[in-house]
Amino acid sequence: MKVRLRLRGVPRFAHLRRRLRRAALGLAALMIPASLAAYALGFWRIAADLNLTGQFAISQGLFSHWQVWIALGAAIQGAALSLSRYGRRSDLGEDVAASS
């Protein structure tokens, strides 16, 4: 006599995938304020160049330019957007079941 068991369960690495998605959402949530801080430093540097505010905190080096801060803010914001999309994405099987 042969007995066949059909075990229906979670795919092999689904729990790891869920953890990674939660971590991606958490990291994306922390990156949004970091991008806003970079934008604020960039605009502070622009205002300092126009003599609208006091002297900028960083007077020499790479980070003394407003272009670097604006580009850094955009890069961080883009990475946060990508991570949040990854964190909210579901597997193909879940998408098919949800749309039916």
C-alpha cells in the first residue's frame, strides 16, 4: 500500500522574503527624513550663496556644494521609493489569487 501525502504549506523561503520586505519598508521609512535633511542642507547652501542666511556649516570640500546635497537627497529619495515598492510588492501567486 502506498500513501501519498500532499502537504500544502508556505514555500521554502517565504518567511525570509517576508522579513526582507518588512526590513525594506522600515529602511525606506527612515530614508525619507534623511533625504529631506539633505535637501534642507542643499537649500541652506543656496541661500548662503545668495547671502540670505548665515554662513554654511561646511565651508570646504565636496560637501560644501549645493549640487552634491540636492543630488544626494534625490538619490536617497529614489532608493527609498524603490525599497518601499519592493516591500509592498506581493508574489505572483498572491496577485493572481487577489485579483480573482
